[in-house]
Amino acid sequence: MKIGIDMHHGFLTEELPVEQALEKAKQEGYEGVYYKSALYVSGTLDQAELQAAYQCASDLGLYIDLGIGRVNPFNTNETPEVWMLGGGNYLLAMEKLIRASASIGATELIGVTAGWKGMFDGYHVYDRYRTDVTWEEQLEATSRFLRRLAPSLREYGVRINLETHEEITTFEILRLIEEVGEDVLGVALDTANVVARGEDPVNAAKRVSPYVHQMHAKDCIVTFSDTGLVRQIRPAGEGIVDFAAVCKEIAVHSPELHMQIEDHKGLMHCDFFVDAWRQSHPDLQMADVTELFRHAKRCEQRILSGELMDPALYERFSYQEQRNQRLAASKSHLFSVVRQLVP
């Protein structure tokens, strides 16, 4: 397994030319980088620019992994730059991104079914709770669109790995893989996002491990609230994610996995005590709920002992104040975990 850095969360290098960003990643000890789209490498998908970035990474001993963006037709309007790439033809734009990514060896792309809408209140920050279209209808549309992309994915030997994002469960992704085909669709496991959907990270990893081809390494703590639990992002190794257990599960199927550190701050609520929240999670497993509550009890004990900073106090610090410490801690912990996997 190799450990890279997400260039958009925490690393804050979108404003840097790609070559400088790659050099910075190398200097900070990462083995590769992840950009959300080939458009961040070349805004026009210019082949010379893409190859120059690939050669720079190769010379530095780094890999470049890419995302492909939204694959849910009900929210593709949120990425107008992709529509422009296809001249108004979103399918064509995605095919161009697939071809461009394959040209630099990025064949395990990360796709997302929605995005965080923090300007809204309550559950409406998630597309899962839209009122103009149900989540089930969105999943059906996503499946149809991915099946239309499948010929291009097969032609170029590329797979889209759906991220366990804040709005989708592992169960739903597994059903999509069954419908579309595991040769062109897999999982990008975000180890902390699964918690937002009521799933324990290790249990989630066990469910999807045969299909995991990308990973966002992210940790969190959970504490009790009046409506259930609250998830807070913390550096890898500080929270509830047992990365050794997760990586052991995945290594059986993908020993060469690229693991990207995705770091940011923020709180999310798991409202187990709210009927509407529970009813919107028909696959919710008691084993996961029980484990998350055990984690919450342990986290609160660690907070009371002073081992963990109180979540409210922790949120008062800006990300920039904590950035270096957070990334250094995550990197140190994850490299230690990976080293222990090697016989």
C-alpha cells in the first residue's frame, strides 16, 4: 500500500502549478497525490500538459490518482465546467475525462454521488433528503448513467470507484456494483464518512473490501447528543478508526492500494433517535449501531480523562492553526500501520 495526499482537503495546493504541488508533496514525504479531476492537471485536457505532469510525478517517484466527479444526473449541474468540456454533452465530457485519465495511467478513478451543501439547514445539506426527487430515484438514475459510461470504461481499462461519501451507504454502493459490473465500478472507501451514515468503519471495510480500489484515510471521534451521535474529524490515529484492521481487510484483495490522506474539520450528526433519520436508512445494522455507541462511550471517557481535547474547544481552532500537526500525525500513524502489514 502507498500513502498519498488529497490535494484539495488539507494540503491546500490548488493554487500552485502542478509541478510545484508535486514537489511539495514529495518534500513532505508522500508517495503520491490525488486530484479530484484531470481538469486540475490541465484545464483543457491538453495531452502535452497531462504528460508533463505525469513525467514530473514519475521523476519524483510519485503516483497521480484522479477523480471523475459527479455521476448522479440529478446534481451534475453543480459542475458546469464538466458540461462545458462536453459542449453541453455531459456523457461526452465524462468520456473525455476517462480517456485523459487513462493516458497518464490513472485507471482507478473516484466518483461521487453528491456533494455537501453547507448553505442549507438540517438534512437538506445531503442530496439523500431532497424533496424534488427521492434518493431511490437518484440511485436508479446513477445506475443508468454508469451503465451508459461502461463501454468507454471498458475500452480504456478504467474503473470508477464510488466514494462512501456523506450521502450514500456501503449497501447502496454494493447494489450499484452488482447492477453495473465490478470490472467498471468499485469502492473508494472513506473511513470516516461511513460513520455519518451509521456504519462502523471496520464493519464497512469488511463489507466492501473485495471492491475497494481507492481509499480516503480519515479519522473521527463520536460523542453523544440529544438526537444520537456527533462525528468530529480528527487526525488519523486519534479517533475511532482502526486503520490496522481496515488495511488488513483491504490488503487481502488490493495489496497495492493507494491510500489518500483527506483532512479537514467539521461535525456531522447521526440521528439514531430520530424516526425520519432511521427510516431513511433501511439497511441500518444493529451491529454497526452498537459498535458506534461503544466508540462514543470510549471517546467520552478519553475526553473526561484529558486524553482528547473537548470537541467544542477543538472546533474553535482554525484548520490552518492545526494543519501541520494534523497532517504530520496522520502521516506518521498511517506509515506505521502500513509498515506493520509487510511480512
